[in-house]
Amino acid sequence: MPRQLGDLEDAVMTRVWQWNRPVTVREVLEDLQRERSIAYTTVMTVMDNLHQKGWVRREVEGRAYRYTAVSTRAAYAAALMNEAWSKSDNPAAALVAFFGMMSSEQRQSLQDAVRMVRADGPEGDPAEGAPTEGAEGPPEAGR
């Protein structure tokens, strides 16, 4: 299960995810330097660490590497949420608390996601149709 990215790792991965193409250390460095003073070797080390951790793959091009994301930001966020949720001793209470923290836009996104899962779910899947006994949906869902 992935651990949360550090601040600089996240800044690098944000660019890799947004650009959605193979990138070089130099490209990431130049973009990061718009926001902060940072050395080439620092960015190179962070990208090498991200490669070692399995966040990016790399291919040699000339004397440099080109880095590509292994998964999406959405998959990363989902894995973090799943990890946090799985550590709860009361998953239902954790979800209720989480839903209570959501903005109306986030609740709408949740409702959209539930509709997508239900539309794609196989017949007989608990995600299809009524909730299982004792289960309650998130606040505002289906209401």
C-alpha cells in the first residue's frame, strides 16, 4: 500500500500527472523553479526515489531519463483513502465522519461516483440496487 508522498515528491508527481507524458528532470526542475529555488540534483534525487518506490518508470533517452507515471493521481488518492479507512476500528463511523466533512461539491462527486458504480455493476452485485441490510448511504446520497 502506498504511503503518502512528501511535499517535494507530490510537487514532482503533480507535474508528471498533469503533463501526462514522459518528462525529464530538467523539465520538472524548470517548472518547479517558478515557485521555489531548487537544485537540479535535488529534483534528480527525488525522481530517482520515486522510481525506486515504483511511482514512475523511466527510459533512457540520450544521456537523460524520461519519467512516466505508473498510475494516476486518482488511483493514488483512492489508495490513500482505502488505507486510512481500513485502519479504522469502526469503518462505518469513519465513513459517516468523512462524509460529514465533505463540501456540497464533494458530495455531488460522491453521488456521481455511486451512480457510475451502480451502472457498471454486475447483476446481483450489492452495489446494484438497494443497500445491504444495516447499511446506510452517505449523507445526501439518494436523498
